[in-house]
Amino acid sequence: MSLNVSFTSDDLLNSTVVNDSTGQTLFYISTPFRFGTQVSTIRDADKNLVASYEHRWGKDRVNFHGETRNVSQWLPKRSWLSNNRVLYVQNGRSYVWKPNRFNSSYKVLDTQTDTIAARTHHRSFGFLSKRRVGIDVHEELVPYLDALILAFMICECDRRVSATASRNAATTSPLASPPTSPVIVVTPSV
């Protein structure tokens, strides 16, 4: 049996994660505003701390069930230039987060079988149905939903930062808009 979860806000760092079919709250995510290091916390439905994610200059860190590690260790990239990240869960398996190049979604693939274990989707304002940001989770990953939520937050935050940087670079690039030439108006003298 699969599980569909969604975030109640587009701001993933300040949202509630709910079960789509029942509306039951699964996790609370909050990130109080601070200058410097931002710390996002994930709490379960009983408000017990599950994980924290520190957005720091240099190396981001996670604390997952009491164990603190750098993000580069907890959710490593497949290679230095890759956007794919690998999630290792307690059942001994690993899952790779692969971003879709054409939209802001991810596929989470089992690295042993290359089958889809989860798929994310972005917000939709469709005419037939509205949909919030969420994750469709295959039954094998449901016991590790807390790790999946944390990994999605990290991947999506990285994607949004990169997209913003790309947009800003495109608008400030000298190639983004051609230089304007001064307009010289010549009027005939009478």
C-alpha cells in the first residue's frame, strides 16, 4: 500500500505534512527567522523532535534521531557535479533522488532494483483538481517517512536556491539584455 503525503504550505520549511487520504497530521516543520544559521525542525504528530536541519554558510548539518552529521555525509551527492543525492535508510537499502530537468519534481529510485520508490509533485492549480506540494511514497519507504521528508526538504531547498541564483545571474548578466544605444535625433534646420 502506498501513502500520499502533502505539505500544507509552499514554504516547506514552515509547513505541516499531512496524509492526503485522511487529513491526519504526520509532521510539523518550522523554521524561526534568524540572521545567520537557520535551523529547521521536524516534529512528529505528538510534537516530539525527529530531526533538525541547519542551513549554514559552508556545510549544512542534520540531526536525525539524535545523530548529527554534515548533509554531505547524511545525503551525499552521487558525484561532485551531480544533482542526484543518495539516501541510506535503516533497512540497508539506498535510494537516489533524481530531479526532473523539466519541472520541480523528483523521482526516488531504489538503487538495487532501479524501481521508483517515491515521486514528488509540485503544486497545481488545475481546473479539474488542485494539488499541494507532496510525495507519493511506495509501501517499502513508508517506515522511513521521516528520513524521506528530511531528504526532500534538503533537495528542494537546494533546488530553489539554485533556481533563484540562476534567475538572478540571467537578469544581471551582460548577455541578458543588450546594451541600449543612445538615441540621437537629428532635426533639419530651417
